[in-house]
Amino acid sequence: METSKYDEARLHELLYQALETEAGGIKIYETAISCAKNSDLKEEWQGYLDETKTHHKTLLEVFEKPGPDSKARTPGRKVVAHIGDSLVKAMQMAREESDADAAQLVAANASCSPRPRIT
């Protein structure tokens, strides 16, 4: 079955957003771990970080094949990056301006936030 240019463009956009989601997830889990006070929570987030790094690596392998450029910045990808960066900034603010319990709570909320997809 032949894929139309529209379908190909949409597929590429979804790949860009997935890659950005995983890249943002790495930053989110790294920051959440730095906010973790509870060792069990820190261990759980480390597992999620490891999984996210694997997802990111796998997506980068997809981009190595002929097709979209992994560095392309599409409008949807910019939105996904902005949301991820905002979650990281919220955790950093909580860590710097609150007590450890509050920072951990913000990190828990940020690390559980659904990752956006703009299609």
C-alpha cells in the first residue's frame, strides 16, 4: 500500500514528538531523582529513567535510517519540549525554594504528568 505525502509528514511529526518526549523524560526523571528524599521513590524513578533512555536510544536508531532528520524542530516538537522544560523548571524551583518534602511532591507530580502528543 502506497503512503501519501500527508501520511508520511504526519508519521514524521509523531516521530519528532516521540523523540522529544523521551528526551524531555530523561531531564524530568534526572531532576526528579535529585529531588527524591525517599530511597524507594528514587529507585523507582531510576528505573523509569533507564527505560526512558532506552526508548530515546531506540528512537534515535529509527532516525538513523533514511527519513526524517532527528534534529528538525517542528511546531509540535517545540510545544512538547516547552512542556517538558517547564516541568523540570518547576522541580528546580521547588528544590531551591522549598523544603525537601515539598520538592519531592512537586517531582512526583511532574514525573507522573502525561507526556503530550500534538497531532
